Amino acid sequence: MSSPVSSPTIAENIRALSRAQKSKAGAPLYSRVINRPAGRVLAAIAHRLGATPDQVTVLSALCTYTGIALIALWRPAVVSTVATALLLMLGYALDAADGQLARLRNGGSKAGEWLDHVADVIKLSTIHGAIAISLFRFTDLPPSILLIPLAFGAVQNIHFFSYILTYQLRYHGGIPMAKDEARPGIIKSVLSAPTDYGLMCFVLMTRFAPTVFLWIYGVMLVGYAGYVVLALPKWYRDLRRDARSPAD
């Protein structure tokens, strides 16, 4: 009688994931250096515990949505802003973990991908509204300041939808895996910093000082808008070029 096969250890899961990563090319620096490695560890732990990708997605959403609610409801102070930002970061790391866990389990499902994207769009559609509510409730700043988070929400949603659509059309739902990336990949990661959700979580820690927060947040908005203005025509050209390329 053969002995039962033991499940992989956490260390073995991490090594397996290191060989099956999405390409880092152009990924914002926080995602590249912190979030994906953190998600890899969480995915390895989740796999060891027998969790499913959908369960990790739901846990990520619970952390994220709780953090968003606290932005709107909890008066900004050093403790509250740091605690809220850390909760959002944990949700973000778990968001990276669900897809990596799916790869450990030999692939995800269309339903799981749908759940992940819906969780993301709810997050991106509400977080800047929560920031606007917080500014309205807890500061004496002029109401026109609320246009900043409202504009940020619009820009971020345009970027998210157009990026996901471009990704689906170019790769047909597949995942471009890790490849050797030279210096230009790092430079692009740094230049895309304004689009970095993880960096925004760090910035949210400064909400106890509204003027400082708004300056940094506003600069991120300007950079993000500039990135989107440059990215949209590039993605359009890429799709036209792909359409003209002969099939492999």
C-alpha cells in the first residue's frame, strides 16, 4: 500500500511560485518590490491551509472594504490613519495572493477571475469617495477640495477599465509570465509610481495632516492623469499593431 502524498511545504510553495510569476515589466514599484512577494508568501500559506483562491479574494475584499469604511467613519489621527492604511495594504497583498494561489492549484476559473475583478472595481469605485467623505466630515477645508478625490476616482477607474480591457484583448485571458527584465523595466516601474495603489496606501497614512496629505495626493493625481493620457494612445497602437501581425 503506497503512503499518502504529503502536501507541499510553505517554502516549497514559495519556490514554485517564484518560477511562475507574471511579468514585472512596467509594474509599479510597490507592487514589484513589496506586494507581489508578500502575496507570494500569503498564497503559499493559503495553499498549505487548503484555502481556495475565491476564499482569499473574499478575505482580501473584507480587509479592503473595512479599511475604506474606516476612512469615511474614523476621525483621522496618527493611530487611525496608520491602522487603516495597514488594513488596506493587507487587502492588497491578499489581492495579489489569490491569483498566485490559483497558479499553485494549476489554474483558476473564469468565475474566480470575475470575482477578483469585481472586488477590484468596487474598491476603486469607493475608496476616493470615502476620502471625499472624510475631508467633508473632519476638516474645515473649502468644499472645492472635494473635487480632488472625485477626479482621482474618475482617472483611476478609466485606467483600470482600459488596462483590463487591453490586457484581455492582447492576451485573451492568458498570463504573460516572468521574463528577464533589464533597466528600462525598472525605470518604467518608477515612472508609473502615481498609479501605484500600494503607494497611495502609504500616502493615506498622512491624512491626520490634511494639508500635507492633499498636496501629496494632488501630485499623485496629476501624475496619474498624465500617465493615463500617455498610455491610452499607446495601448490603442499596440492593439492595431497586433491586428496587423501575422498569426504565429
